[in-house]
Amino acid sequence: MKASPSNNGNPTDDMSMEIEQKSRAYPIWIDKRRAVDNNSRPYDWFVSEDLPTNDKDPKGLLFVKVLKCSSSTGAGVTLRIQDGLSKRLNQPNQNQTALAHGTCFAHYDHATARKLGFEKRNPSQSFLWSIVREPAQRTLSHYFYFGVSRRNDTATEDSILSVLKNPRKLWLGQNFQSKYLDLPSQNEQSSSSTERIINGYDFLGVSERMEESLVVLAMLAQIPLTDVVIFSS
């Protein structure tokens, strides 16, 4: 997830990278919570919008919307999960009594996890997820969207290589996705941002494997596949 230039941090001289690789098998959310608290229920992360919440204790369905990482698709899926689960949990029960769950609180706007304070979230009352993308492809997409489409830059081989070698030209900086997703902690010196991200999220999808990622998301959150269906634009 995190790429570092091999020549003392200067990407303009040598584009070869050393990639820090981490892997994790994400458990089903309720199984993970019951390992901590046997009284946990499958949708404890469903927190009503009507209940008070604050930045010191983020709750609900939380999506970190990373720029040019299938973020609009992820936000749309988050909204459909919010809508579908809210409707199902508010259906009358066997006694024909409507359940007062309200609408699930969901976050899906562009902002870094650090700015949103998601490192302080309540793990027993939240589901935190995001989507990552191959870094070079994400940078190119960022360049064509902001540089070419919005600033009317001329896309040439030299200009593209210049951005890839020096992403700060688009205010990106190195390790853009890691910085966007990082969940800071008091012990930042004892762990890498990659470790904090891998261990701090309930799920990370992969843009290049979107269909498979959404199937896994449905499995982990214990929701029907109809909540995560997407159609190509």
C-alpha cells in the first residue's frame, strides 16, 4: 500500500520503488465483536441519525472517500446500505410493531480519516471501510480530472511523467492514499501507517477488483447482495 523511492526519498531521479506489503484476512464484523463481547449483535454498527453523536466518538457506517479511488461508487454503495438496512430494521416485527431504529447514520464525504477523527471511533458501534487503487493509475486519474479537465493542462508524455515523478505538482505528495486513510495513534512511532490502516479498518476494497470487493463487503457486514449491486456507467 505504501511506496517509497529507493534513492533517499527523491522520486525525480529514480522511479524504482520499494513496496511495503501487508496482508490481512478481514473477519465477519459480528464474529470479531463477539470475540470481545458475547452480547454484541449483528447490526450494532447501525446507529440512528436521531441519536446524538460527536467527533470524539464516531459511530455508524463510515466510508473514507479517497479521491479517484472509485470513491463515488463507494459512496453510492454506502447510501444503498444505509437505505436498505434502515428499511429492513424498521419493518414491523412478528407482533406487527414497528421497530424504532430510524435511519442509520452514514458518512461518505471527501475528507481524510485523520480530519474526521475516525481513529477515535467506537469499534462496537461503527463499520469503517474504504477503497484503495493502484497508485500510478490513481495519480493519472487525478491528473486528468483536476489538471486536464479543470485546469485545461495539455496532456503530453512529458507532463504525465513530470506529475508521476513529482506528484506535489497536483498537491498530492507521496503516499497519497496512506495519508488519506491513516488512523493516527499515540504510538505512531511504533507502527507504520500501513499497519494502522490494515488493522484499523473493518474492510478495504480494491478498485480494480470492485465486484469481488463488494461481495466480500456484503459478507463481512452481513447484508444482502442487493445492497451492493453496481452498474457500469
